[in-house]
Amino acid sequence: MVKEDFLVLGIETSCDETAAAVVRNGREVLSNFISSQIDLHTIYGGVVPEIASRKHIEQINKVIKEALLKAKVTLDDIDLIGVTYGPGLVGALLVGVAQAKAISYAAGKPLVGVHHIEGHVYANFIKYPELEPPFLCLIVSGGHSHLVMVKDYSEFEILGRTRDDAAGEAYDKVARAIGLGYPGGPKIDALAKEGNRHAIEFPRAHIAGAKYDFSFSGLKSAVLNYINSAKMKNETINKADVAASFQEAVVDVLVTNTISAALDYGIDKVALAGGVASNTHLRGSMEKACKENNLELYYPDPIYCTDNAAMIACAAYYDYIKGARSGLDLNAVPNLRLGQR
Ligand code: KG4
Ligand code: ZN
């Protein structure tokens, strides 16, 4: 067991957000500070790894200072440092890992390296103090799409995964094709509200022999083909209809696979995680499907769906309780798999 009022400083730099947070007892967020680089990368239509690393270096000290200040604590009060060490962009991850190790060494505080995707799952604990494993979690972010059974804290079993593009990646690519810019998810989410989601019948991929797996590259190609063939015929496309119909196809598959896994495994709690979990259509459709099947649905507030350090602090707390400790040899692991230590 750990002491009462256990404070974790979380650090996250796996992609394009430099983030630090202080979390009490694994679930109570005292501060959650995020410095986003989105504006910088928007110019290039996606995240430029080299720019991301440089920006993290510029921001990291300020962001940690701000997180401590907002939580009204000092480094002395911190009991544990949790840092994302994978998966992600190696140069970006290294900034957070090096910083966390330096603080751990200088301040004499224990260190735990956290799996970024597990962090996304733990974001649910912030909003729902009563939520306990086991539960099923659909993780849909810019780099990952997984259907996972959370058997216990720090114990995950992957039931399904994407065969190609992640859901968020498909959103970003389609958004770019219809000229909406980066990041595409929130833009398609907003535009789709003005469109007819049944206007165009885009394909839904179901994979033989792997009923919980996803595939979004065929759908993405179908949308690109639709746009190109309209261009060749000099026809203008209805962007809102394309956005709504694409989104309908993505959400349809995500909801179908999640509900079928929940029923097959006899689990009555379903959670969403990752950037795409803030999608309003996904939330609405999953809510409806869960209600129809007597399942309880959980999803984090939007600020905890996209990358943040509070979720990393939560994960570090539970990993620490389960015995996880990292040394000063902790390294960034860009392709770290779920469940791998
Ligand atoms: O979890 P996240 O912040 O980063 C990764 O770990 O990948 O997810 C970012 C992804 C981006 O692809 C973004 O387009 C998508 O989440 N996203 C959304 C929405 N908000 C963010 N996708 C659909 N609807 C949204 N409202
Ligand atoms: Zn993420």
C-alpha cells in the first residue's frame, strides 16, 4: 500500500503535446497543464517529428513548473514521477524520459515509465471514481485502434486491433483530402453535423476470422476515390455529406465490434479512450447501443481523451502499486506494445 495523499507528477511528450500534471491518489487531478504544438504542425498538414522534439525541449521545464504551481505543490511534495516512454515518436519521447530521469535523480523520487495507450485507458478513472476493472475499452487515437479487456490494473488483453490505419489517422487523412486541415477529427466531427450520413454508402470492413479487428484503409481509399472521380467529372462534392458518411462508416464498425465483444465476453462495462473518443457521433451511437444491450458506458471528458499528462500520472500510480519501478536506464521505446513492459 502507498501513503495517504500520494502525489504523482506525470510527464507526457510522445507526440505533439508537451504536458505535465499532478494527480492525487491516482484519480484526483490537482493540475493538468498542456502546451500544444498543433498550430505549428498545421502548416505542414501533420506532425513533423524533428519540430516536435525541438518544441518539447523548449517547453518542458516551463510546463512542469506550471503544473506544480497550479497544483500548489513543490517537487518536495511529489511522491512519484510517471513518464510516457512509448509508443510514440522517439525524439519526442526522449525529451520527457530524459527530463523525468533527471528530476528523479536530482530530487530522489521514484520513477515509473508508462505505456501511452494504457494512459489513455486510465483517463476514465479521472471522471469515474467508482470505475474498477474488469471492463472493456475501445481505444481510438491518432496512432492506435485497439479493443482491449482491462482485466485488472496494469493487466490488459488485446481482443482486436486495426490491421492498417488507426481510426484517428483515417479521420486526419480524409480531412486533408476534403481540405479541412490538421487535426482532422474535430473538423470532420463538426462538419458532419451539417451533412447526411446516409448520403454515400462507404464500405465497412469486417475481417474474416478476427471479428474484433478493424481496417480503415479501404474506407479511406473509397473516400479518396469518390473525391477523385467527382473531380474528373468536374462535379463539386458535398463536403458535409462526405464527412458525415465517412464518419458513419467508422463509427458503425467501432460500435458493432465493441458491442459484440462485450456480449461475447459477458462484460457489462464499456469504456472509450483516445482522441477519437471525444467524437460526438461515436459517443452518441455507443451510448444508444450500450443502452439497448444493458451495458454501462464510460468516457473521459474531451480534455482527457486527447494527449495529456494526468492520464499518465494515473497509470503510473496504479503501476507503482502493482510493483512497477523504472531505473535511470529507462529508455524511449517508440513501438512499445500494449501489455509489454
Ligand atoms: O490520443 P490522441 O491525442 O493522440 C494519439 O495518441 O494518437 O489522438 C489524436 C487523434 C487525431 O487523429 C485527431 O484527429 C483525433 O484524435 N480526434 C478526433 C476528435 N478529436 C480528436 N477524431 C474524431 N472526432 C473528434 N472529435
Ligand atoms: Zn495519445
